Amino acid sequence: MPGMIPLIGEKFPRLEVSTTHGMKVLPDDYQGKWFVLFSHPADFTPVCTTEFYAFASRYEDFKKLNTELIGLSIDSVYAHIKWTEWIKEKLGKEIPFPIIADPVGNIANKLGLIHAASATSTVRAVFIVDPQGIIRAILYYPAELGRNIDEILRMIKAFQVSSKYKVAMPANWPNNELIGERVIIPPASTVKDAEERLKQYTCYDWWFCHKEIPKEEAEEARAFLERAAKKR
Ligand code: BEZ
């Protein structure tokens, strides 16, 4: 039976998990750091192997964003160990992050990772959780489509800038088609607010205002994301 799905903006549920790096308590053990928990359908499957290779290739980039990675599937810790050994031996890539073993699906059920398309394996889900343990984003991908790791890095980078300046980030930030590297002022909630915005910011209309933040933020984000993408 699927459990309640945690939602964006909620505290990540407290879970004691068994991993390839020993027991961990989520989100408590990651307090003060961002973490990305990602589930995959099964060990020893090709798309999942490409994803693990890609996540491991960007591990240092995630660390630069004060972010830890945690994998999860409905497999035993032994299967995770054998599979990661295989990845190291055959593909030359060490998997440096823990993988949660969830052989009977208890954790998967609590996180809403079992979907109708396959009642016996986890979907490709991604939870992005901030240093206070709050879920900032949840992504779901189907079994037949591997994730874009560059986009997950971009999301964390954009979240960090968004939180720092209390602004919203446009599509494809820092390279938006309309406003470039500028950022969006959150919606006005009063008539006075709406009038103020028109005086204070550059606006297409009272509900669509944007502003510049220090140039270094976008330059640094662009350089960081381009460097990470080159590791493909
Ligand atoms: C894969 O990772 O290759 C995969 C897993 C489950 C279903 C289809 C593909």
C-alpha cells in the first residue's frame, strides 16, 4: 500500500535507514547540509548504472554546493555492494555516497516512491532537502528515462541564490531567454505593494518585476555549471 507522499515545503520525515555506509538518521544526520536523496528501480540495470556513473562523476560538484548524495532502491545492502563493486571494476568509477537498502519497501512506501506503473520497484525520484531538513523539490522520472544530473546541480545552485536574496529564479537561470541573469521579485500581495514594485523595479507589468543581483552570482553559477557539465 503506498504511503502518504511528503510534499514540498514540509520537513523531510524522520527515517532510520540502513545504508552501504552504515545506519543513518534522515534528515538529522545531514543538518546544516543540503542533501539529494534519489531512488532508482533496481541494482544491476543499465539506465540506473548510467545514473550512478553520472552522479558519482559530479560528486565533488555536489560537495562544493554543501550537498550530499544518497541513493535508494528496494534491494539489499549486499546487492548494493556487489553492484557498486561491479561499477568500480568494469567502469572504473567509485561510488562515494551511501545507498539505502530497503528490501521490503518500508522507506519507499513512506516516501511515495512506489507508483502504479510498477508496484514492485521504486520510480526514479529525487528529493532535494535544504540544511533545515525542509523538502525544497521533488522530481519523478519513469523507469525508461535517466535523470539529467546537470539540472539537479542547477536547481541546488538556484535555490541557494534564491534563498540568499529572497527572490524567485526564472526558467534556465542564469541564462534566461527573457531577462538573462536577472531574478524575479516574488508576487505582490497588496495594491500598495504592486504600486511600489512598479516604482522600485524593472517590470513588464505589476505582477512581473525583476532586478539585478550582484553580477558575480550569475558568473559564478555559469562557470560552476559549465565546469560540471564538462565532466560528462
Ligand atoms: C534500467 O535502469 O535500465 C531500468 C530499470 C527498470 C526498468 C527499465 C530500465
